[in-house]
Amino acid sequence: MRLSILLVLLGATPVAAVPSLFNVRDYASIQKAVDACAAAGGGTVYFPPGEYTSGTIRLRSHVRLYLEAGAVLRASRNPADFFQGEKRDRTALIYAEDAENIGIEGRGTLDGQAEYEWHLDDLDDAFIRENTLIMKAAGRPLMRPFPRNYRTDPQPKMILLLRCKDVRIAGVSMVRSRSWTIHPYACERLVVDGVYIQSSLKEGVWADGIDPDGCKDVRIANSTIETGDDAIVFYSMNWFGPALPCENITVTNCRLSSASSAIKFCDGNMNCVRRVAVDNTVITNSNRGLAFMVFDGGYVSDVVMTNLTIECVRYGWYWWGDGDPIHFNIKRRSEVHPQVSKTGEPPAGSIRNVLIRNVVARGKGTCGINGHPDSWLDGISIENVKLFLSAEPGSPVEKAVHAVKLRWARNVKLKDFEIFWDKPESPRWESALWAEDAEGLVLDGFAARQARPGADTPAVVLRQVNGAVLRNCYALPGAGVFLRVEGAGSRRIRLFGNDLSEARRAFVTAPGVSAGAIVPSR
């Protein structure tokens, strides 16, 4: 192919751009091609179709890597080809620091060449301790996968970007990463568009998809991510510098699968994650759908997630999650990891002002909407949702009891929210909604029944709830008691315009509930 034709295909002007195209085959190494391109003021480092193997490639300002269709760039299996010693935390196939106007594009493939080995779990992972104890009690083997030689060899990320600006990653496929696939820290104006990220859903531990940390103005669009670990994760940590806000982020038109969480507001949040919009996204084959977790004192705020379909299944016992479509959780780090000192530990973080709307979700585990005794969730609205719960008979970690469980929350609204008990069923199932320690709860257009038709188990339990409105709710056929109110602290439970005619009893109160705690409509 003539050079001028090639440049037209790359979207460049032939005459002006001739000096800015650097074919890696014309240089002794990929890095030399990158350096030559940077020294010339910038341009495109071109990978023709073929196979390439490399250690760390340091990308420099105004340089774009372009992988032609049929080009495969593999991460070396030789540990010496990557940063060692003090820079071990910067181990990556493609690395950039303080660079601007950089890109990784084309229809080629980056291959991390991940390999896994199975042996008994030796990590004592606090996040899965409950599952570990259940598996031990059931006499099941605690075998799980680990990256080959993970204790001795560096496990390079695919792309690591520190404090970069104006970054575009588009079109390429990224497969078999040995660690996180795309990890930007403190980057600004980052676009990820039309990429495919894949790692083993059974074995790919730590092979996250995209992990923005303290970044701003991030757009992730039109991409498919299938990862053993989390697909898209938002961090605010201090690993490469101060913990910065992760903010002004959009995720649109994506399809995600994960053996952990499809979209996670990560427990690693020391500052904040805020102003995030997720739209038109399909989640399939995920161990957890949407996860909001704050364990390091930061906060999550101003999040809108709309037009989602979520399909959750349960993966191996060693993954975080329980086949649960929606998960909120606030903790202090010492409550998860007892070895962490409470001295100087920040107070519990917060999650507030979150809107989730237009969702069809299928799952195996309870949707947990939980704040913290010292930091209640505030301003959570979940609207226009169809939630289907089914069981996994024979699984030792089958532990769902309620479809939705809410605790330590104020100003939560569940509107036009329908819950369906699907098959196969679990004998453990009880109520559609269990709410405890809550204030200002609104159920508007909430439709449900208890798990087993005709049973006395209530469809909705409000325990220690101060101030709640049930409006336009209706009991589905087979409902026994629709509402049960418990706890001496429950009061001001107001009912307006509900159709509970399918229930044998509209509501009951438990012993100890004050007279007049429930105010029926007139």
C-alpha cells in the first residue's frame, strides 16, 4: 500500500503528515519508534499486521499508537522486561506519566498473556470470609485461581496512565490482562470508545476492565467489557499521589459482564466520586450488577443511572458479590480488616443523592441497600424497576432471604418498583422488602407479595422506621399480609391510595408498636 493511501485511511492529510508516521518495523524496538515520534514533535507510531512482543512501552506526549487490524501486541512473559524495584507499582505494557495528547487506537489487539494456576486459598480475604466459612462447613474444597507466579513476578497492567491529559483509547481489543486493563490516575479528558476488553470470567482475578482513579472528565462509550474481576470501577485513592475527586464521568451504550461487579463505586474511596451518569448499558452474566461501596472515609454523590438491564448469576465462592443486582454498603476499613488500626482512621464515609431509573434486573441474591450506623444513606431514589429473584438450589452459598433489604437510610424512595419471585425457588425466601432503621421512606407504586403465596410472611416489613409513606402500592395475587410494622421506634407510617385488595390483611403491627403508628388513608 502506498504511504499516501495509508495516511488517508488513518485519517491524516498525506503531504503534511508523511514525517509524522513511524512504522515500528523500521526501528530496533517499539520504544525507539515512540521516542523518535516524540522527538519529531509527535505523530503516529504504526503497527502493521503481525505479532509483536514487548515489555513496558513508555508513551510520550503527542504520540498515538495505531494498531492495524491483524496487529497483535503481546506483553512479555519475562519479568525483567518491566519496571522493577521502586517502580514495580508502575508495571504495565503501555505506560505514560505527565503526558498530553496521547492515544491508543486501531483495530488491533493488546494481549496480556495471562496464565492462571489453581491452589488452595491462602489470602484470608475479609470480603469473602463468610463464603469461606460456609464452604468449609459444607466440606467443599477451597481451590481458587491465581495469576501464575503472582507472589514473585510482576503482573503488568495493560495500560497505566499517571497525570495525563487529552487521552483517547479507541477501537482496540485488550485481552488476557494479568492485572487491571486500563488504570488512569489523575487524568483529565479521557475518552475510551468502542473497545473490547476480555479476561477469563472463571479465572481472571484482578483483571479489572477500566479503573479511573481521581480522574475528571471521563467518557466511556460503545464498549464491551467481559472481565473476571470488576468491569468498570471508580476510585479515589493515594497510591500515586494525593487522593483526588473522581468526577464528571459518563458511561454510555456499553455491554458489561463480570465475575465480580459490573459497575462499582469502589470501597477504595478516600476523597470522593461524584457527578457520574450511566445510561443505556446492558449487564449480563455478572456476580454483582451495581455496587456502591465506601470503606475509606470518602463519599459518593450526584449519580444518575438510567435505562439498564441487569442479569446476575453467582460465580465461584471466591468472588465478591452474591448474584445481587444492586448493592450499597458503607463501612470503616477496620470493620472489614481487623488488622487496620482505628487510631487516626477517618469516620465512615457517605453515599447520597443517587438516582437509579428504568431497570429490569434478574438476580440470585438480595439487593442490599445499607448505610452505616454512623452514616446513613441519604437521598437514594430507585424508580421504574422490575426485579426478578431466583434461587440456585444446591449452592452452599445460597443465602438470600429477602428480595430487597434496606438499613440505615433516610430519604429513600422506591417508586414504581415491582418484585417477582421467579423459579427455581428457595425455602429461605421471606419478604419482598425488609426495611430497618430508616427515616423518610417513600414507597410509591410498590408492587409485591411475600415469597410463598398464601403464607403469613409479610410482603413488606418496616422495623424501627420513623416516617414512611406508602402511596399507590398494590398487593400482587397470593399476598398474605402486605405490611407488618415492628419496633417501638416505628411511627408516622402513612398509607394513601393503595390497592391491597389481593392481600388477606392489609397491615398488622407487632407487639410494642405504639397505637396510631400506622395512619390509614381516609
